[in-house]
Amino acid sequence: MSKNYNFTPFNYGPQKSQQQQSKTFNYSSVPPPTALTGSRQSGSRPPKVSYTPVEAIAQHVMPSKYGSKKRAHLCEAEGYFDDDDQTENLEYIPAEGSPSAKRQQSDDDDEEDPLDVFMANLEKTETKTKIQQQVTVTESEPVQTPQTKGVRADIDDMDDEESYYKYMEENPMAGILDDNSGDELDYDEDGNPIPPTKKRYIDPLPPIDHSEIKYASFEKNFYVIHDEIAALTKVQKDDLRHKLGIKVTGAAAPSPVCSFAHFNFDESLMKAIKKSEYVSPTPIQAQAIPAALSGRDLIGIAKTGSGKTVAFLWPLLVHILDQPHLKPGDGPIALILAPTRELSIQIYNEAKKFGKIYNIHVVCCYGGGNKYEQSKALEEGAEIVVATPGRMIDMIKMKATNLMRCTYLVLDEADKMFNLGFEPQVRSICNHVNPLRQTLLFSATFKKRIEKLARDILTDPIRIVQGDIGEANQDITQHALVFEKPEHKWNWLLTKLVGFLSEGSVLIFVTKKLDSEKIAADLNLKEFPCLLLHGDIEQAERNKTIMAFKKKDCDILVATDVASRGLDIPHIKNVINYDMARDIDSHTHRIGRTARGGEKGTAYTLVTDKDKEMVGHLVRNLEGANQYVPDDLMQLAMQSSWFRKSRFTGGKGKAIVGGAGLGFRERPAFGGSGSSSYKQTFVSSSSNTQKSASSGSGLPTNRLEALKNAFKSQYASQFKTSTDKTWETPGTNQKVFTKPPVPANLPHQPPNDSSDDQKKKRSRWN
């Protein structure tokens, strides 16, 4: 009997478990191989009872020399678990390269497990499928089947730390931010960082080639000059512009008018103008409407509440009436772009009021509204579209409308759109409009940098400026109040609010949203019902709030800067800047919500010490509008370094002390009298110089004469000419000077009177 040290009895336990598991197989299918079910003696039957027979126990029992007799009588279940606990009897593993290892390897190769063969075939099939799906392998390169091996997930797979190291090795720049990648954070007055607002970037419209598009011809000039305006001379036109307070630049600008009759509108439009209680054209209307009716591009800069909206709406109606009717699929004829939703709604209401006279359809598209309803309204057809830039781009990309028929383009509050970063979007919309369009830009403030950008989309524009650019309305009486503590502002508001409500509606501006909510809640607690308006409120709620305020359902509105532009409510009599605006342009638009349409209004600005950097701009704004500047406000403004340095100096000027000359420097005296004598000599010489200058050619007219006079004065003050002239006559006084004798070897020259005159020394200053 050959000795075999591969102790197979240790594997009998698992084989038994496999046999028990084989009872769950489906016997109608092909039976598993005997290697999986275990060998069974011929003629033996499976026991009918649930316990293990003694013959089976004896079959799987270890020999006595490998274990004790007591353990041999244990049941199979107990023996199975006890075998796991017995760690000293391990399976023999032959050394690598030994005869036993080679023999064992040959035995394993001869007796391959059918299950392993089956799984290997499956893996080969999957590998071939993957190879066929990938790049085809050339015939010269033989396909090598990868060797399969078992994988343990708990050992071979990477854990979190290993996967992190591998990711960092493959991506060394992960987590490193560029210095210019992030925006700088702004901080409030308490030093807390203000999180940047999340802005959704809107892709501009793609450029188009207008040379490939055939546009229909249209007319832009509809202005018929009235006989009274045609009879004005150039001097009279200039006097009329000076009286209106407007400045006009541009080639061949039409003259301003004095009455609505000079526009030559039809009777239906004139009735609508009278019904709207317009008395006479405002200065911007008197000059802008003739220019727009003439078909010219226009830049209109005027103060808030000056009637800029109807200045482009009335010529727009005349322009549309000359165009053919819209066909199915046509876009708008006139497009009006506005930066905010509130301003868009205001323009929409004005356009709808005058457009219904001629049965002109108007559609308003703005962010926050129902996009489906807006698209359906555009598909039905509209001659006038009032929209914000972002929503208009969305409508064009959705193919709800197009700009093929657009010939009249208006940019209202153009500077606000450029400041908000809509320049690429606005330019892309302008590039999609007919190049022969008529373009009008209106705003209350228009900086030079933005004006240059706006001129790129205009053609030979006429620039109309009413007053100074960005100045406040002089019809508004401004009051600036300085408080030591912020809490005092609330007490002042409560004491004055009843008087303000007796005059009309009150609009309170607050910078932050949280502060606006707090003030509105506090006013409601003090039994002052008020409305609230800020950027986080839904658009539908905003519209309800504005309509309720217009209908006087509530006389107090607390709002942020979202209401600073486009809110045209005539019954607002008092505007209170509870917090100062962030810039002077926003301040101008804030106070411009009152005194609309030529009315009078009052604005109050509440200032504290923390607003000293902004107070300087407020002082200049008050001075530009001829408003009173309180002394405490000026003192607070002078605490700002930039305002103090840029402020002009008043009072008595510095006295100019003359006579010192260029490069004069007072020398220290050797004695007490030396200093006074030096000064007396200098003053006398300078006085003599002035006398000679006055008697001569007068004051020096250039730098050379000034230098000569300065050096002459300095020379005369430090040197004195000699009064002894005896040396000039030889032999008169030997003690003073004697002329030396002529050497004998030199030839004798006869005396010459002319040479004596030439030898006389003359001063260059005499």
C-alpha cells in the first residue's frame, strides 16, 4: 500500500454538505456528475429516517491513529464544527518543485472539475464577444485568452483610501483652484461675507448672415414739419432748446416743437393723448418724437419721470401702421427690450393702452412668467413685443417667434442692461434684426463707456440730453437727515409716517431683503398696513403687490431696488431711502419714483456714520439739483478721504509775496543789522526793478524775459557798482591806480580816442 499524505478525510465534511444541497436539484433535468454528489456504495439505499445511519458515520470517520475513539462516536454535525476548531491537523502542502507537488499537479490536471471547465468555457465566450465588439485584431497577432483566477472582493478590490490615492495620482490638479477662477466675495458692514448671487448664463443667439436674407423694403420717415416750426430761424430754434433745457448733437437734427399739434398725429391718437391728460410735450418728447418720426436713430438721456416711454411709443404706432399686416409665422414689427420685469410690465400697459386704438396686439415676455402662455401668445402673432433679453432669446430658440419682420428696435434703460451683464445677449438680438432697422435708446443715466458700446449698434444717431447726465429731477425736493445711531431712523419714521400718508402714498426703499421683511413686519405690528416687494418674491405675487399699490388698496410699500426702475405710480408723493443706495445712479432712480409727469414730490434720505463713503456722491447730487446741503451732512462727507481731497477749497486765497525772484533763498545774517539791511537792499532793488519794468516794456511776456528780470534783480541785490572813477584817467591819483608803462621792445602806437572809448567797461545791465 503506497503512502499518500494527501489526507482526503478532511474534505468529507464539505462533500456531505454538497450532497445535502444536491437534494434541491431538479431530478427531471440532467443529473449532476458523481464528483459533486459524492460516491455511494452499490446496492445501498438512502435512509428513510431523518438521522444519519451508523454505516455512513463509520465511512467518514478518521482512522484511530489520527484521532481519539471518543471523537469517532460523535455525530456528523458536531464533528463537522469540531473539525473547524481543530487547527493543529492541517492539510499537507508540499513544497514548490518537490516530487509530491509535481505528482499532485499531474493528478489535478488529469481530474479536472467539470464545474470549473464549464465556467472557463463561459469566460472564454464572454472574452471572444468583447474582442469582437472592440477593434478587430489582425491575423498576424494571435489572440491570447486571459487566464482566469478567483477574486476576493475584501482583499483584491480597492478600498476608499486606495481609490483616493489612485485618483489623486491620475489627477494631480484635482481640488486646486485657479487664482482667477473664483469671484471675490463682498462683505457687509459687519464683516460678514455676502454670498454671490447665482446667475444663470444665457447663451447669446448664433450669428447670422444678412446677405443671404432678402428683407422687404419699408419706410422710416413719416415726419411732416408743421408750418410754425418750419418758419423758425436757427436762433429761435437754439433759444427754444435752451428754454427746454436740452442739448442736441448729431447731423441735421430736427427742431423741437411746442405743442402736440406740431406732431401731425391723426385724430384717433390725439383723442387718446387728451384722454390720458397730457397737456404739453415734455422737453425730451418735444425733441425726441420729431427725431423718431424722421426715421433717425436716437440716444435719449433724460431725468426720471420725463415721459421717455411715450416718446418712443407714439412714433412706433405710426411706424407699424405703414407696414403690411402680419402673416401666420411672422414675428413682431417692433421689439422693446427692458432690463427688469417691472419695467417691462409698465411699458406693456402703456403700449396696450395706445395700441388698442388701431387694434394692435401687444405681448409681454419676461422671466418668471409662464413660458408656455408667452410662446402661445407669440405664435398667434403680435405687432409689438416687450421683453427682457433673456426671455426673448429663449422664445427665439424655441422657435415661438422670429425677428425677420422687426424694423423698429427700442432699448429702454440700456445702461442697466449693460451693467447687469446682458451686453452679449443684447448684441446678439440686435444682430438678428434687419440691419436697416431704426434703433432708439433711452435712459436716465448713460455713462461714456456704455454709450460707446451703444453707438456700435446705431447708425448716425442723434444724441439728446436733458439737463446733466445722471442728475436728479429738480421737481423733487430732497432732504438728507443724519442720525447718530441706526435705531433713531425707526423712531423718526414712526413720527413722520402719519403726515406722509395724509399727502399721498409712501414708498420706502431698503437695501437688503431681510431688512425689508423686518421693517414691513414692524410696521404691521404698529398698525401701519404695508406691502412688501423684493427679488425673492414670485413674479405673480409681485404683480399682485404692484396692482394693489396702484389701486390704493394699501398706501405703504416697502421695497428693495427692484422697484427703483419702471414703477410709474403718480400718487406716490414721498419716497424714503431708509438705507442709502449702493451707487448714485440707483439713488437717482429711487427718488425718481415720485414727481412723475411734471408733478411735485419729496424724497428723504436717512444717513448714518457708516454711509460716509457714499455721502460725498449724495452731496454732489444735491448740489447739481440746486438742493440744500445740511452742514452735518457736509461734515460727514468731509470724513471721507476721497471727497476731502477732491473737494475744492473755499475762503480767502493764499497771498502771493513777490520780489523774491526765481531761485531766491534767504541767507542767514552775520549780525542783527545785517539781516535787516539785506532785506532793505533787496526790497529797494526790487522796487527799482519794478519801476524800470513799468517805465519800459511792461511785464515780461515770456519765460526768457522773466528769467532775465529775475537774475537782474538778484544781481542788483547782491552787488553794488563802484562810484570811484579815478582809475579811468591816468595820473590823476597815483595812490588809487597807475597805468603801467609800455615796454620798450613793443612798437609805439599813437593814442586813439576811439580805442579809449572801446576800452571802457560797460555793465550789461545799464
